Amino acid sequence: MSAPDRAARWTRPAKRRAGVATLVIGAPLAAATALWSLPLAIVLLAATAVAAWRRARRFDRRWLVRRLDARHAAAQDSADLLFADPATLGPLQRLQLARVSQGIAEEATDLADPWPVGRIAAAWLAAGALVAAILLWPAAREEPLAPSDEGVARVPGVPALTGQRLRVVPPAYTGLPARDLATLDARVPAGSRIEWTLAFDPAPAAAALAFLDGRRVVLAPGARWRGATTLVRSGLYRVAPAGAPAGRLHRIDAVADQPPRVVVRAPRETLTLATPGQRGWTVAFEARDDYGVAAAARLVVTTASGEGEQVTFRERTLALSGSGAATARRFATTLDLPAMGLTGAGDLIAQLVVTDGARHVVRGPSLILRRKPPQSDLGTGLDVGVRVALPAYLTSQRQVIIDAQALLRERRRLSPAAFLARAQRIGDDQGALRMRYGNFLGGETEGASNAMPTSDAEAPAADVHSPDDGHDHGPAGTPLVGRAEDVLGEFGHAHDEGEAATLFDPETHARLTEAVDQMWQSEGALRGGDPARALPFANRALVLIKQVQQATRVFLAKVGSELPPIDAARRMTGKRDDIAPTMLALPARDGDEAAAARAWAAVDGVGRGDTAALDRFLAGAAVRDPLALAAARDAVRRDPACAACRARLRGLVWEALSRPPAGAARRAGASAAGRRYLDAIGGAR
Amino acid sequence: MTAERWTAALLALAVAVGWIRLIGWRRAAPARPPAGRLALLLTAQPVLAVLLFLTLYPPPTGPATDPELAVATRGASPGSADIALPEAPRGSAPVRVPDLATALRAHPGTRRIRVLGQGLEPRDRDVARTVGVAFVPAAPRPGLVALAPPARVAPGAPFRVGGQVAGAAGARVELLDPAGRVVDAAGAAQDGSFVLQGAARVPGVALFRVRLRGGEAAPVPVVVTASAPVRVLYLAGAPGPEVKYWRRWAADAGIAATVSQTAGAGIDLGEHPSPLTAATLARFDLVVLDDRRWAGLGGGERGALAAAVRGGLGLLLRVTAPLPAGVRAGWAALGAPVGGAGRGGKPARLGGADVPVLTRWDALAPGGVTLGRDAAGVPFAAWRARGLGRVGVWTLADAAALVPSGHGERFDALSADAVATLARPAASRTPSVSDWPVVGERTTVCGAGPGAQVVAPDGTRVALLPDGGCAGYWPRTAGWHVLADGSARLPFHVTEAAAIPGLRAADRRAATLRLAAMPGDPTPAAAAPAPIPGASWPWLLAFLAVAAALWWFERRGRGAISVEKR
């Protein structure tokens, strides 16, 4: 018995068993998949066969030697000798071979792995489960499409629409579910995603949805052709498979989201007068929307406190959360009047700001709670006149100059640091004043106070304020003065740049601008610790301000009739000669009846009109339903002989026509006999 | 009779020629035939001639015995008539004739026809005038029986459609615009009459419809044409809203307006011819004048105004205050329907609650043609014809209040109505087309010039051949036709007869009633009716038989002669 033969005695059964076991494991799975996909099953089967072969190959002589050595002590770790070429063995090896071969031959009968029963059973169970799953799996059947009617005769060989489905996915904020429609016409919320699933028979080379306004949605080919778009505006379209006649027009209306409507539920009146001692004020609103109002809303509360010219405004924003259904939310709160700053006389204005899903921000009506001031002691109607307007809390320009001159005088006695500090303090004053004037020119506020630009004239030259100088400065931090005169922001055209502010006449504006420039230079020098250099600028600024003060005439541009100047020489004299007996010409009426008449002539049924004029007219026509008009126009364009289409277009164009002012037609003249008759009866009288 | 005499003479000549030939033959014959034979042949010639003559002119059978003929027309009950016209229902009479003229020829001696059914078609009406007509109309079919579409309308102008429904008093009648929307609705009055109001838009044609609620509908063709602007001289005694808004309307409506308003102390705003003379007034079609301005006119100007009105000028006299007796007398002398004793203004409501209440001066005299009335039916403006012109009186003091209150269209309509009614008539007469042209029936077009054509909807052109000023046209298709007369284009609408059955039935009924009401003076031809020609076939048969026998006899004789020759 040669060595290979001896080896084969053990390896062959092992190989066979391993291969068969692999096949027995893989084959049922492959067979099961055949139910689902035959090519996959063949591939799996081939893979199983390859795996079986590869597995069988592993059972070679090396495996046999290791297995004999491992399993049988009789081999005495010399199993390799069994299969070596005897000619290469030494005498000792031959002796060992003789020792072990006998024992091995007796002991080792079956070296193959046992049948992997567990795995086989698992494989068969898995195959059975797979078969069951394939057979019992709910088929992912596609919903059948709705039959379509495109209004065109079916011609064999010409692609025609046979099935249709329209899926509408409304925007998320609407909260509406997606829905499938059997028709190609729909009314959907604006912003909805529209998905078409269409079937053609026979399949066309290409297909698209052609909108009348030029939009196109190309359909992806397949057993079912699909296309999708997000609908922003309404449109008319037709399904256009390549090589097929045009079918019916379909219409999709985009229903625009409506902004919320805010209704006041409480109080009843817009203007409520506060009762004495009232501390709280309840306001309730209801906001309605087509899809839903955001639960969070803002209540903007503006407090106008103070009297006369010393009214301050403060705006607060409170967050409210609504209750009730999303389409009709109710917002209510009770405002704490002292907390809102309404302690004395003044107004409290509350306004609800709501948003909806489409990001419409709507401000509701303003509700006003008014607390009247106590009756004036004088009761003479002069209370406005005697009311004290507090001076601006600013250093005047003159004061800046005085301070700077004083600083220069004291220069020798001061340390350089103290000198610089004082110079900078004066520079701060100068800066505040500059910003105040800049504010009036329409510039940024920069936190400056609100004093009249010309109030420095009233300020005495040596009026240096201190907290204990014997008169009241008003509550600190609450600028009581000047806000009422903040007329630029309120009435003027305060554009972004001060140059365009129209509060002042150009000359005053230029002077004021120059003054601010001078202040800027002065401020820069003061902050740099050089009052001597600042003084010329400060003086120049003072001169300019004085000029402005004397010349200031604030005016606002008005739009209206420009009357001719009054002739003072003639006025009140009673002379009327040379008065031109003319009446002003009437401005022409706008409205192009000729274009409308040309458009109407194209459809009114007499002869053939100018269709280009009709199209021009329809492009600019303001009608209730432009899509219907476009559809009717398209129908007539496609089939000029269709009397019903023409009649429909005629009706829609008639609706688009506006009625010109009533004209007067001449009555028909009398016939010769009639004239004789009328002459006769007219002459007899 | 001439033809008969000529025929008789020819036949006599033929008989004479026959005789001469027979006698000549006999003389030339070698063997003399028997004399009896010759006598027979000679006798046969006149007999044949007489038979031939009688074939051509069979002897009359004598006049018809029944002078009245019962004629079945559309809608006749079955089996009641002698003859049936084509429109009569099947089985209404044993004999069917293509028209009434054929029936009268077939029944000479008919003096009267008794018309059964709805009445005679236009085709038979001329013939029916030659006989007496008896007609007892059935009750008119319920539905629209009369409809008067507006004449030519100016752009934007309101128009009225009048009509009548039968058998449905109080029925709701609606006017539908070309878009199919209801623009006006009214209930029919006790007698079935109704008036609906619509508004024209741009120049062109428009087909409105009148619909009986729950019933039939009929088309209302409206032709909107812009005519030459009316020239108006507006003389106001003072500036005011009336002048202002009237001027605005006139400018918008394309009126050639000359406005003048006095501002006192001799100041006259605007330009106007002064003084008014016949020459200056000839440049205008309408003069609008108020009482203050009238008071300032001189006697010569008033005379020129009166003369101009007689010549065709329109004159609208506006009452702005209680009329002094002098002004009233002056206006009455002009022919204006002015009167009334009331001195104060009275309220005039033109519409619902949102229309402001206007003031009406009580200055109208009865007897004028009403130009406008308020919602309660009280007239506030009226006119009277004076020569070729018209003089109107306008008593609304503050119609301009309509404009700022949002009813400008109403003010415009009032102004347009007044101007259109009173202004000088158009100088040239436009051709006219008969009412309700119907497919397949004669349409009369009158007043068209030479070379006028009718263009059908399908583009075919038919030249008209006027005869005595009018031409006939037989439309082939329904729809808008255009009468092209020179450069003028007059559209008219042709309707399918089935679309207006009620109007057609009413027209037949009215026309037949008119025929029946005509005094019975049958024409002489009908008084001495032509005798009925007898049947000619027996004479033809006799002629053929005698001629054949004679031919056989002569043939046989000739054979005998030839035998004898041998």
C-alpha cells in the first residue's frame, strides 16, 4: 500500500462528507431563493458548489497528519512517516514507521468530521422559513392607477395615457395628510409637492407635463412614468407623451395661504378709559387661520407715560401662549399696569402679533387703555402754557468753550495727567452735544440724550449743573425732555443718511452739518488733551449754532395743489379785468378701450379678428379666473372651428371687458316723409 | 285665347291641305279608287283636327262649387282642413300643397280661405290678400311672444330690452350677458310685458339673451357702434357740481362739449359763442341751458334758439330753482313740457337705500314724452318734439350727488340718455334690416346703396339687388352677418327659426289677423274665376284611336292600289 493510497483511505471519506455537508447546507437555501429569483438561486447554487469543493480541498495529507497525531496516541506524533516516501526514511524512521503503522491501521478507521447535523437542520429550517416568507410575504403590489380620459381618440401605435394618479403632499405646516387623487385636476395648498404617476400604452420615447405658461415637468420613464414638482402658483398643463396628439388641459389650483386674522374679544372698545385705582387690564384676542396659528404670540405693549410734552414711550414685548384649536387660538392676559409703567396719566397700547405656519406675521388691532391726567388746578386752558419744560441735561457749546478756556488758564497748576483727564471730560461733553445734533440731522443716536438742538441759547453761560444746585433735574435716567420734539423720526423723512433728512431747509441743514463737523474736530482735540487746538473749532461751532437758531424754520414737504401766488395789488379791489375765461383742461381718462374693442372683435363672432390683439389684451386683463381664460384661449387656438370653445372664450373675454363711460349715440334721422310730418306739426304751433 | 285661335287656324289649314292632297292624289291615280273611300278619308281629316284641338284645349268642366277652402297651417288639428300647407302637421288634411298659391290655382273659384292653426307663413301672405281670410286664432302658446332688441347702442351706454310673455303673468324674466351672467331680472307685468336693462361695453356686437325663468330663452342681438361725437353747448348759470361732473362725463364719453359757466359780474368761465345766432347754433347738436342762463338771454338769442330747435337742434332746459312765471312762459313758448305749480323741491329716489335722495323741482307739465323717472315712477324729465328738434326739461337739481356717493355710472347713464334722446338726429340714414331675420326666409334690407353686399359668417358674399329701395336676402346660416354698404358695416344677427318659436308664432298670428281684418275686396280675377280645364286624356285617346284606324285604312287602300296596279 503506497503512501498516497494510504492517505486517501482517510481523506476521501472526509472530503466527501465535508462537500456533501456543505451542499446539503447551501442547496436548500439556494433552492428556496429560486422561488423569488432564479438567477440568484443559480448563483447561490454555484457558490455553494464552489464552497463545497473548497471545503473538500482542505482535507489533504497535512490535515490527515495533524488529525492522526491529534486523535491517536498510537501515532506517537509520527503520522507523517506513514505517508512519506519510504526511500527517504532513515533506519530509525523506518523502525518507528513500522511501530506506528500497525497501531494506526487498527485504530484509525474513521477520521472524518461528523455530519454537522445542527447546521444542516438549521439550514433546512432557514430554507423552509425562507420559502414560507417568500410565499407569504405580502406582495408590494402597486396600487392600480385610475383610468384616464384625455379626450383624444385612441390610435393604435400612438402613445396614449392609460392610467393616472396624482399624489399631493401639502407643506408640513398645514398639517394636512398626503392624498392620492384619481384625477389630474386638483386644488392644493400653495407650496404642495405634486407627484404624478402615469402609465402610457404604448410607451412613448419621452414624456413631459407641459404647462401653458411654459413650465415643463419631465417624466422619468418606466413602467409607470413619474414626475414631481413643487407647486407655487396655479397652472394649466397637459400630459404630452412624445409623438401623441395634445390631450385635455388639466388644472391645478394653488390655494394661497391666508394670513391669520386677529379679532379682539376683550375689551369691547378700542379705547378704554382706566377707572380710578385700576391696576390690571385684561385683553383677549382670537386669531384665526386656515391652517393654524402658532401657539406662541407676542403682545407688544407700549406705555406712553407723562403729560404734555414730557411723554415717554416704552415698548415691551410679552410672550403669550394661546389656547384652543390651532385654527382659532385664543390669547388672553391681564396686564399689570404699575409693572408696565403706567402709574400716572398716560396710555397703554397693546397689540397682538401672531404668526402662522406660512410665516405670515400679522399685527392685530391696537387696544388703548387711557388714564386721564388729574384736572389742572388752574382750569384756564393754560395748563399747556405753564407746564415747565425741563432743560436738556447737556453741557452747552458755550459751556464747552468756557470750560476749555478755564482749563487752559489752569494749565500750569495742573499735572499733565489731571489736565488730560479734565480735557477728556470736556471732550465727553462736547461729544454728547455733537451726538445730539447729529441725532437731529438723522444720524445714529449713540445713546445721547434728547435735547432741543437750540436749547443751549437758553442755558446761561455759567450755568454749571450739580446735583445740589437748587433746582430739580428730573428723574435720572428717564429722559423727559425733548422726546416730544423728536419730530424727525416721527414726521420727517429720516433716511438712513442724515443728508437726505428733509426736516430742515437745505441751508440750515448745511449749517448744522458744518457745526457738527466743527464739534467733531473740537471733540477730537479735547480728547487728545489739546484744548487750545479745540477752541477755534468750538467757537466756530457756536457761531454756526447761533445762526441755525436764528434761522431755524422747520418745515415738512407737502404734496398737494400748488396755488398761484396771490396778486396783492389786485386783492380786495373788486377789479376783474384780465381774468382769463378758461377752465382747466380735464386730465384724460386712463383706459384703453380701443385695445379692448380689438380684442373683443377677435371673438365676437363677426368675421375674423386680430388674435394678436386678443392675446395682448388677455395678457394684461384683470380677471377673476385667469386660468379659465387661458384654457379657453388655448382651446380656440387649437381648434379655431370649435363653436362651443369660441362661445366660452367670448363669455370670458366679455367678463374681462370693463364698461366704458356711457356714450351717447345719435338717434336715427327721420325719413323724408317723417321730416315733412315733423315740419308740418312743428310749424303749426 | 290667341293661342287657341292660332292652333285652330293651323289645324284648319292642315285639314284644307289634306283635302287638296287627297283630291290631287285621286286625280293622278291610274285606277280610280272607289268614291266611298275618298269620302271617308275626306271626312276623317276634320274629325282628327277637332280631336287634336280638344286634346290641347279640353273643354272646361264648369266653375267650382265651394267658394271656401279650409287651409291647415302649422299647429292645425288633424283632419279638419281641405288642404295642408307644408308646415301643417301630418294628417291634418287629405291634400298637401307646396304653398297657398298652388292651392288656390287648384281650387279656382275659391273666395275665402279659412286658416286653421297658428297662421300663414310670410310666403303665403301676399297670395292670401287675393281672397278673404277667416282666422280664429288659438290662445297664444305660453312663453315669449314679443321681444324688441335695442337699436344701435353707443359704447358703455345702457339699453333696454322690451318684450312680452304669454300665459305667464308675473313670470321672472332675466337678461343674460354674453358671459351667461344675469345682468337684470324683472317680473312680467299683468299683461306679460317686461323691460330689462343692460349695458353695452366696447364697440362691436354682443349676443345677450332673454330667459324666461324655467322656460325658453331667446337671443338679443346688440350692436354697439361709436358714432360721430355729439356736439353739445352747455350753458350753466353758475359753477357747480352738476357742471363739473357733466363735463367729466362728456370728456370720458367722447362728447364734443363746449361748457360755459358764469361766475358773476360778467365773468364767464369757458368759451362759448356769444351771442347765440342761427349760424352759431348750427354748429351744435344740443344746447343745455338752465333757468339762470335763460334769464340772461336776449330776445334775439331766444328767437334763434327756437328757430334752431325747429331745424333739428336739441334743447335741454335744466330747472335749478322754482321757475319764475316769465321763464316758464318762455319755455312753454319754446314747446317745452313745463308747468307745475309746486314751488318746493321734492325728493326723488333713483334706487335703493344706498343711492342718495335727490331733489326734483315740480316743474313738469303732463303731455311730454318721459325721459326719466325715479324709482317710484314719477317722471323727472320729459321732452316734446318741436319741428325736427326736441325740447326737454330736466328737473333734477342735484343729480351730481350720485357721483361722489359711488353711483357715477347712474349719473353717466342719465346724462347719456338725455343727450342721445334730444340731440340732433344723424344726417345720413343707415340701411335697415327687417326684424328677426331667420335662416331660409326672406330678409328685407332697405336703404342700402348700390353695390351693397351681405357677408355671411362663413365669409360668402352676396350682392344685393335693390328694387324700389329694398332688397331681399335669404340667409343660409345663422349667426352674425354684415351688411357692407360702401365703407359702412352694419352687423345683423340671423337666428334659427327654432330658436325663437314663440316670436315666430306670434308674428304668424298677428300677420294672419291683419289679413283677416282687411276688408274683403277680392280682386276681379277672383270674382270671375277661370274655368277649370277638363281632362284632356279621353280626347287624346280618341285622337290616337281615330288616327290609328285611319292609318290602317289608308295603308290597306294603298296596298289595294298597288295590287290593282299589277
